[in-house]
Amino acid sequence: MHFLPQGDSRNEVVIHVPPLAEEMNKSRHMVAKQARMLCGLGYDVLVVDLFGTGDSEGGFEEATWDRWLDDLEFVYRWTEEQQFEAINWWSLRMGSLLISDLVRLRQLNASRIVCWQPVINGRNLLGQFLRLRIAAYLESSDKNQSVKDYMTAFEKGSGIEVAGYQVSPGLALPLANAKFEDVSKNCKKLAWFQLTTLPGKSIGPSDQIILDQLSDNGLEVVSGMIQGAPFWFTQELSLSHQLLDTTSKYFTH
């Protein structure tokens, strides 16, 4: 979806890269609200539905990591053709891993990268996702299956159904190997925003190591812990106005 700028255009674009599976659906209201706020600041905003998700073509069972990278590179090349002065990336959760691969492996440029609750290790995310299946089958004959068993099935070429989503080996295995790594070669600025419901909580040590390395490599890094509920996960729709306002403020500098 293309959100057009309101008023004077900055001639800059922001490309949103979504999270995994149901997290995308639960976060649509926050993403749309932030997109409209950025349009109010003069940005074009592109909210991407990756292959097999949302309003895109294909089924989720056909989705692969490389296909998703192809989708995003196609969007990036289109924005180049429009001759925007700057191309910015904005991710939620798993989206940070896709952006990392795009910037590092496909050499796509980024004026800014803004990460909401970034995932830095794909194996951990996939493990969390697969445990949804384990929880759902506690009372069935599949109750003794483990994450390791499911990973073995992927390695043998079998797909696995998780919470209504058929996950292919072509998606699961590359996701398991994905990590957020050094993007400083093709990026100028990075914002790293995480939500917490605990007052006084600071950025976790693993994330801080990454941020320190990026800063040492010359990237202009901004980070912060923001009060708010995990809207991509909560049963009821929730908003984090502080996250919206913090992100908008970051895009005004």
C-alpha cells in the first residue's frame, strides 16, 4: 500500500517491512497509524505485503526467504526509478532480519533504518513460533514433538503447519540462519526502538553489543526503551502512542 505525502513532499520514501505471520495482522493498526503520521511529515510510505501474506499473491505455504527478499528488492528498485532523494527502511520484529540481508547481501542502500522491537537472531524467533505448535498439540499424539524435531523435518524437505500457517523449508531454514549484522557499509543512520511495560528497563546486552559495534563502525545510532504493550502479540488491539510519537520525531531530524 502506498501512503502519499500530505502537504509539501520531502521527496523521501519509507518502506515498511512487516513481522512474521499473525504478528503482521495484529500490528496493522499501528503500522497504518504510523504511516499516516509520516505522510503528515511529507514522506511517501510503502507498506509491503510480502508474497503469500495479506493482499499479495500466492499462499503462505509457497513463501520463501529469498522470495521475500526479491519482493523487497523489487520495491526498492521501483523507488529508485521514482528518483526519491532518500530511501528509508522501517521494520517490525522479523522485518529487521530481512532489512539486514537486503543491505548487507544485496547491497541496497538505506538513508535510515528504523527498527521496532527488532529480532536479532532468526533461530530464536523461529523457535518461539514453532512452540506455538507444541502448545497447540499438548493433548494430541504430536505432544512429544520438539523444536529440534521440527527443524529436522524442515531439513528433510517437509513443511510444518503452525497456528494456521504452513511454513516451508525454504522459509524456515534461511530464517533460522538469519542474524542482524553490520549494516554500516550501506546505511547512514539507525534507530532501535523497543517496547517494555517495566519502568526503568534498559536495552538488553545482546542488542547493546550490536548497537555499540555499529556505532564504532561509524553509523549514527539512536536507541530507546519505550513504555507500551507488545501490540503485535496482545489479544486486544493496543496502541503505543509514545512509540508513534518517538518515531515521528526521529523522522523530523
